[in-house]
Amino acid sequence: MKIGILSDTHINFTLNSETEKTYSHLILVIKYYFQDVDHIIHAGDVLLEEFIHDLEKIAPTSVVRGNMDFISKWPKILHLTFEGVSIVVAHEPQVYFELKEKPRVFIHGHTHYPRIQETHEHCLIVNPGSLTQPRHSPYLIKGFENDAPPEPTLAILEISQEMVSAFIKKIAKKKNKKF
């Protein structure tokens, strides 16, 4: 099973003749990278509810409410199970430390930088970064600088026979093109 993961898309504009082209481009990019996913998870800070409806046209979609979302029907924390693998989704990373029982996969957003890490509790933590407002990671390796601009990213989670893997996908971006 393949799950496409997004977060922090911050679509904070009204769809009109000026913004429709940018929005349509964003949907096309997501369709391309998520063309063979079985499910989509959005880890919050969506802002535009219509965006979730458009994701649902690609694959069934689950969403949590981020600190910038005001759509009360979206939960703050979501517990999912796919092929026997427990997944918890929350917008803010500190929710992980509040969980009494750790899942196999914890998905979060909020920081806008991508990260995949396995904890000593064997929980795979996945942050897809941001497709529209990427940021540099604060975790720099000594001697390396943030010399290139941060890139738009999303993540793919694969589950096969209870084996779990994830990867970050950098999105090709046209020069001077903003989503």
C-alpha cells in the first residue's frame, strides 16, 4: 500500500481567475506524484477546504486540523490502521510525546521542513515538509551550510506485509514559479 503525505500547504487565497492557474498547477503536481497512491494524508494547515475535496478526487484522503485551520470537523489527532500498521497523525510534533501508546508510524507537519526518523521505540516519524512554503532544517551537520533555497517536498509511505518505509520527494519547481 502506498500513502501520499502532505502538510502545510497554506492555501490562503480565494480561488478566482487570477489564482486558478496557480491552484490548478498545484493540483496537477500532486496528481503526478500521487498517481499510484492508495490513500492521501494531509497533516494540517490546509486552510482551503476545497483543496481536500480536490485531493479526494485523486485518492481517499484523511486530514487533521493544523494551528492555522479553522474547520472544526477535522480532528486534531487521527488514529489510522492500514494493513495492520498503526498510524497516528497530528499537525504538531510534540503530540508524539503525549501519546500513551506509541504507533508504528507518527506523521506530523508544522515545521515546514522534511524529516524521517525512527525512534528508539521503533516508531517511524514522518514530516513531509511543505509543498508551498518550504523551510530550512534547523538540524545542520557541522560544516554544512544552508546554501541552497529550501525545496518543496512531500512524502510517500509504503506498507507491505507489515514492513514500513518512507521517503521524501523533492518537487521539481519551475524558476520563479510559486504555487
